[in-house]
Amino acid sequence: DKWAHAIHEPEKGCLLIATEKLDGVHIFERAVVLLLSTGPVGPTGIILNRPSLMSIKEMRSTSLDVSGTFSDRPLFFGGPLEEGLFLVRGDEGVRNSGVFDEVMKGLYYGTKESVGCASEMVKRNVID
């Protein structure tokens, strides 16, 4: 149950640090990636150290229902492959919702389809 431990293969919840560009993609250079899952189609992760210069309300996207709840939160560039992933901190209420996937104890991720649920949970103080 230690946070830091030796691993032989990447596992869900680990941090990967890119030391040089991968496959000619400069986006990953010096990126810190939190591995969200390791499924049969390959790993899914989110870049943690690429903040953008805008907030969520400035992204002008109609695909995400931010409904004011997340409008002032910072927006990060999480990577070039998957759109609309986000992280939330929470407890049993988040885990039991069945909407979010657990990365590690107290940390979950959702997709653009679950933003509305996350918004409601923020209003009920289930997540912050």
C-alpha cells in the first residue's frame, strides 16, 4: 500500500516520465504522465505538467457541459490521443457512482460523457 515502490512494468496509477520525444512527437518531451489504465488496447494516461493559458470557460466547446461548475478551473493539455478526460478527488460516493474509474485510492477519472455527473457531485460536495 506504499505510494512509491519498484515496478517491473507500468501499472495503473504510476507516473511515467518521458526523457525525450517519442515517435517524433515533441508533446511528450519531459512529460509527466499519470497512467490511468492498462487495458487490452494499450495504456491510457494523462499528461500532468502541461497547463494551458486558459480556463475551462475559455475553451468554447459545446461537447462538454461545464455549466459554470468548472468554469474557473484551469485547463491542462492532457495529451494528443484522448479527448475530454478529467481527474477528480473523492471518496466512497465517487467510487459507488459507477461513473468514474479509480486510478488509486481517492483519485478517479472520467470522460466528457460524465462531466454532468461530476458537476452534480461538486454541487453536493461529494467531490471537490
